[in-house]
Amino acid sequence: MIGLLDANNFYVSCERVFNPDIVNKPVVVLSNKDGCVVSRSNEAKSLGIGMGTPFFQIKVLAEMEDIRVYSSNYTLYGDMSGRICAEVKSLIPNVEVYSIDEQFLDFGGFGGHDLSALGNEVKTRVKKHIGIPTCLGIVKTKTLAKIANHITKKSLTHNGIYVLEHPKLVEAFLRLTPVGDLWGVGRRYQKKLAEHKIYTALDLYNTPEHFVRKQMTVVGQRLWHELHGRPCIPLEQISKPKKNICTSRTFGQLETDLSAIKEAVATHAASCAEKLRKESSIANYLQVFIQTNRYRKDDPQYSNRAANRSFTWTLPIASNDSRDLIRYATQALEQIFRSDFKYNKCGVIVSGLVPENERQLNLFESTDKQPEPIFEQVQAVCRPDNRVMKAMDDLNGRFGAKTIKLGATMSTQKTQSWQLTPSLLSPHYTTKFTDIPIARCS
DNA sequence: TCTGGGGTCCTAGGACCC
DNA sequence: TCTGGGGTCCTAGGACCC
């Protein structure tokens, strides 16, 4: 049996742990740049606020209903997520961390136990020790666990936990689940399936396998088997290394100035490099993208990706050195940049990731510390020792993020406008180097 | 007139997830 | 005025190899 443990309204719940005043009040947490609603308390949901609603559309409502509004504080949520995980593992050792607020729990090997009681213990401990309410569904497959969890969330009985063992009960749950709510069925498939009169999970369950395969490829076929209680999606306890890493942001305001965008791109490139080093990976390819605001229909639109100017830069030698990535990213930017557009977002993507210790050397690479001038350019990208980067990471780890930055990412008065400061941010309660002294002591 | 049989790699596009 | 930021997997088709 597999369980899905899912935190209720996770970001909101995190804010509530440190701010009991907002329990039982409508609360929302916003995306970056305070753009959209990404987490809602039940009270906020009752007011009709949908997931992803642009905040400006509900600003008046928020004032009228005294909704408590927060900028997203990923440092806090990430740390809380880690604590939940540790707590769960103290009871159920085999766990797959699926997302910041979801974990799959392996109940195999607990045959003699009352799974309902065990599951309740997990939930109770997480609530008591971390302060976060959760729901848990326990069934034969991951897909069914998702369903059970979902229904548990909506149900007021059963204390937020369902153990589905009897096939009749599974069937009843399938009947209650719209096919579009299934894990792996998005808007497109939902529409397509509706054309064939498949509306609920049970309808899909009763559809012939070959039809599902034809319409939804092997992915759908796996889903179909999972609904029948045959596991096709294994529990992955060890997270696989990432294949792509992306850092992107919308600007604080529309941007036309190349030097400001260059600084943003350099900052994102440095961030990608940092993420790479954290993963102990190096990247072979690099892409940069810039785009205008697609919501401003009257403005001329440009996106280098849409315009088929999506350059994939091949690095001479795979790297995770911020200096290399910044150099190539800013060069790429100059190729795709067009003046006379008002840009609102840019980003850097690195791909072709391989483990740091499996670097493919370049035929022309010199390991000589004093290279011939002719090799200077190559030498610049193949620093055999990454001591500067390591020192930078160490200092930033010890004294707080961005203690040391590269010059290309430093703002001048002229260029700082692309950045933004979220206005409604809560403190980093549980981690070091926060803006409030009390946490600094911890 | 007739034109094999087996592969790999890469990319774009489509679908999905949180 | 204001509309987020990350990821994954699968398939088809093109280009190439022997």
C-alpha cells in the first residue's frame, strides 16, 4: 500500500504557524512579484478566490473581506517542507518527496499493522511537531492514493485520512472523481475524453485499454493500469539528478534598456550556476530567453523563442562556473535582443547536465596553469579548479546569500529597475540570516 | 520498371505536474 | 497599472550512420 501525504493549503499553513492571529481568517499567499494567488485558506476559497487569480482582480475584495495577504516566502516553505519530511521518516522510513507539500509513503512491510492508526499517527505528529495540517490517502497505487487524498480533503468526516482496501470502495471513489481531476489528465485530455463520453475516473477505468493507449499514449496506459490497482509508477526514494535548470523572473517594470536586461540575465546565469554547483552537476548547453508582456495586446510583441531565435549555446567545456555562464549568457542575449520592444521577462536555462566528475574534456584544453596566449579563450572556460566558486559558495553559506556577488550582477542606479522587492513578505522564521534579530539567535 | 534493413541522435511540439 | 516560476516525459520527424 502507498500513501500520499499532502499538506493542506501549504503556504498559508506555514504562515499561520508563526502567526496564529490569522488562523480562521481568510488568507492568501501570492506568487513572485505579488502577481497571482498561489495558496488559499479554506476561508479564502469560500470567498470564491480561484487558484492563480491575478491579485489586482481581487484587491478590492481583499480589503472588503479583510483577507490577509502574503508575498511568497520560499525560504520558509522549503525549510518547513524539510521538517515535515524528517518527521514522517521517523515513522515511515521509505518516502518519496514528490513536491514541496506532497510525499508518497511506502506502507509495504507494515502488513500486520492497522494502517489507519499508523497513518493517523503520522498526521498527528506532523501537526503537533511542525504545526502543519495534512491529509492522507492510502491505496494500492500512487494514482489511487492521489484520488483518495483528494476526496479526503473535501470530506469533513474521517479526520483527513482514508485507507481504501475494498474494491467496491475504490469504485465508489472513482465514480466521485471527474476524469480531469486525475493525476496525469490535464485540460486537453479532459476535453478529448469528454468527446468520447468519458467524464469520470470510473468511465476511464471501464474504457478498453487499447483505446486509452491510442488516445493518451503509454502515459495514459500506465494511468489506466494504476486505476485498476496495478502499480506502474514506482516509488522513487532517491531523487534523480535534474536534467534542466531554469532561472527566470518578470521585471519590476517594463524594460527597454539592454544594460539593465544584461544585468538581469547575468544574475539568472549566476543563479543557474549556483544551482548546478549545489547539484554537483555541470551544464553543456545554455539558452537565454526574453519576452514582452503578452497581456498587453496593444504593445508590439516579441519573444525570441516564438520567433524561432531560440539559440542553444554549446559551451566549449561543460561548466558550473558562474563566470563562464555569465559570459555566454550575456553574449547570447546580444544575439536575441531587439530594440524598440518593452520587455517584461527574461531567463536562463541550462541543459545537458552531467555529474561534475564526468566532464568531457575538450581536445584543445590545456591543463597548464600558464597557458599559451592562443589558448586564452579556451582556458577561460575550463578552469580546472573551481576554488573561487567554492570560496564564494562557502562565504554565502556562512554569512547569508549574496554576501559575495560577481560584478556583472551588481546593480547601478541606472539598471536596478528590473528587480523588485516583495512588499508583504514574512520573516525567514526558521532559517539563519533573517531580517529579524530573534531568529538570528537561532 | 525495379530501389533494403537496421540503427542512433537531436529537436520541436504536445501533454502533463507542482 | 497590475497577470509566477519552476520542472518532466513522450512522440514524430528529420538527419545521419552502416
